[in-house]
Amino acid sequence: MKLNCDMGESFGSWTKGMDAEVMPYIDMASIACGFHASDPLTMDHTVKLALAQNVTIGAHPGYPDLLGFGRRDMDCRPDELKAILVYQMAALNGICQVHGTSISYVKPHGALYNRMMVDNTTLSVVMSAVRSYAPQCPLVVMATPEWQQVKDRADEYGIEVWFEAFSDRAYSDEGRLVKRSVRGAVHETTEAIEEQVTQIIREGTVTSISGQRIPIKADTICIHGDSYHAVDAARHMRKVVEAL
């Protein structure tokens, strides 16, 4: 099981996350591409951090919403959204190429990620953008009970998908993430995170916020590098994953 983390989400003099401290414990770094967060120097710095730790680099594109950190939904025409995605993938890949590497996967961010998992039109545009610019790159999507439908659509576009579960987020009875505004939506202790990760790996299920067991198929698990316990959680999750 691969651990992934959203990274490179600082902007100018504003710092978000503990990228340098978390990087040694992850397998995949999903690097912001400048629209919801990041800037050229931050992207360059994060790529170099990932390379130094032999971490796989992925593009983490989002809606053009710096003020809202890409967590606000936006209505974009299909051609506009596709261009937004290609622009961001190409920006990060250009920086990667300067350092002798390239992006290896694509994982949309925030509101765009959530929307593509409930709106087939958005999902199709995202898949089309990946096929157009980086057909060799898997698209990271949320592991839900409807995973087969997503895989079938990806097959139609000729791209691979990797299914992602979350270590520190609560799930609804429908197998979706509970909104951050809801109390208990984010697990605050390493014990709770370990319990969820262990269940995902061993049983292929998560327990929803109401106590129901939801089946999910996961290829990678996301940890977040911007919580107050991020480094301890990342270090602990590395040990847990290697022990299972």
C-alpha cells in the first residue's frame, strides 16, 4: 500500500504544511500546480524535495481559486476545465523536466476532486485532459463502493486509475468523505488514523461516521501534511503500513 500526501501548497511568503518533515515517510507527493495553491518557486522546491527522498511525483491540479484554497465548487465549461487541467499538468511537468524527471500520476484537488466523484461530466473532462496531456499517468480517484463504474469509464478513455482511501477523514454511509464543516470529519489522533488505515488494508472496508462498514478498494492511502500532528502521523503510518 502506497502512502500519498498533498504537498507544495504554500504560496509566496505564506507557508502551509510540513513538506520537508513529512516527505521521508511517503511514497507519492501530489504537488499543487499554482491554481489553488503554490507558485513556481514552491513547485520547484517541492520537486527537489521529492527527488531527494526518491518519492514519486504527481500533479495536483485544482480550480483557479487561491483565495478559497480550491475548496469552493466552480461551474466551468468542459473546454475551459480541460484547458485549466492541461495548463497545470504542463506547468508542473515542465519544472520536473528541468530536474530530469516527469509527473507520474494526476490527482485533482479539493472541490474538483469531490465533484468528479459525483458528476460524470466532470469526471469525463478530467479523464479527457489526462488522456490528452499525460496518457501514461494514472488518475487518482476516490475509492468508493462504485469503483467498477469509474474503472469502466477510465477504460473507455484508455487511462489507468488508482483508487485512493483517506487515513484521517471520516466517511459517510454512502462511502464519501464527510464535509469538513461537520464535527468529527477529521480524525485528530494517531490512534484513530491507525485504526482506519489498518481496517482499509486488512479488510478492504472503512467504518462510516454512523458505524456502518463500507467496502472500498484502495491502491493508495492519503495522509495530510498540514495538521498539527502531521509528522508524527506520517511517521506512525509508515510503520503501520510496513508492518501489515
